[in-house]
Amino acid sequence: MQTTLEVLFAPAEFSALDRRDLSETVCVVFDVLRATSSIVTALGNGAAAVLPVDGIPEALDVRRREPAVLLAGERDGVRIQSALTGSIPFDLGNSPREFTREKVRGKTIVMTTTNGTRALRACARARSILISSFLNLQATAGLIAKENPAHLLFVCSGTFEQASYEDILGAGALCDLIWARASRGEVADSALIAHRLWQLEQGDLLAGISRSRNGRRLLHNPELREDVPFCAQRDLFSLVVRLGQDGLARKTDRGCG
């Protein structure tokens, strides 16, 4: 079966997904700096699940019902504090380096971020939603090869309503891993653009990410600058992350190929 391959570059395009039939589409969501990298890291370090939610009130509602959960999230890149919640500070921000085994093992984490959770919600009607980053790219490609879906849509979370360079690089890198098979099908120009951009930057991924708007912003923050090289690591974790119908992101089988 031939596959269609498309990349959605920016949040401004999310609303169009409401008018599309996604029942046979596998969506792969990227928020390289930093939400999907943090989700992958949390699960790689033993978290039971991650629940992405739209906003702070929803996260606090879950905490009231389930006091054992950890709250994670950021606004403007910074961990959510009590001034924004009206009550308690969040346990974690959105730096993947915070999601250590000691903090997250066995825990369910409720997460809200500026764009990452929004992108996941935009894909809610898809047949399957995978969460990817450079940290688990090969495992994600392996599962795609195993399942061979009819339609693939790589969704870049972006920044505000705009495209993010690092997310497009992530989508392009995943295109590259499946290109031999996908190029025999119907490849949208958006996938071709992402793939060609990856080919230009693959020799020095860290430098490419560092040129991005988000990369520059993080690098200028002494507390967050190490997130950039962390998120640029390839295949730190051999795991696939799938968002279930219950809204929880969990590890799933690695796939093969």
C-alpha cells in the first residue's frame, strides 16, 4: 500500500484539520523545544503516563481529583508558578532535564504548554497520534514502517501562530528515515521542503536548532540554555510514544524495520 506524506508547518494550519477526514491518518507531533522532548524523556525515565491538557485550570482540576499526579508546564518558557495558578506552583516546567528518573518514575504527569498540547489536541480525530522528537526518532520511524499507514501527517507545533525551524527539522529528519518507502507514494510539497531542509542541516543538528527563534531564546537564558543540546540528541530513548483515546501518552512497542 502506498502512503501519502504531508507536513503541517504552523499552528495557523491547525483549524483546517477540523474539516479533514483523519480516520485513516497517523499524525506525528513535534515540539522539539520542548514539549514532545519532555514527554519522551519523562516516559523514557519511567513515568507511567503523561496527560496533555489545554490549560492551567484543567491541570488543577485533575490535581484536585488525583492528588498524586505531578503538574508540569510553562508559560513564556518558564515553569508555571502560583501567581498564574492562584494557588500552587507546578512541580515541573517544560525542560526535559527536569524529568529525571528520581522525580517521575511511576508517576502520571499532567502537562500544559503553550503550543505542544495544542498541537496534540488538533490531531484528536486521527486514527493514531504519535509523539516524537529527535530523542526517539528511530523508534518512531520503526513503528511507522511496521504499521505502514495509508496517510501520514507530521504536525509541527510551532511558535505562537508561526512555524518553528526546529520542528520542521524534526519532521524532515523523520521524512528522511522513511523516504525510501514514502517517496514511492504521494509526497506533498510540504514534506519535500522539510526533507530538503533536513538534508541541508543534518551535518550539524545542534547548530541548526541553535539558529532557530526558540533555540536563540533558550540559549540566552542561563537556566534553560542546556535544553538546546539536550533536545538535539539523536535516539537517546528507544521508545515510541502514542497518545491513547483516554488522552494519556504512554510508551508503546518499538516497532521494527
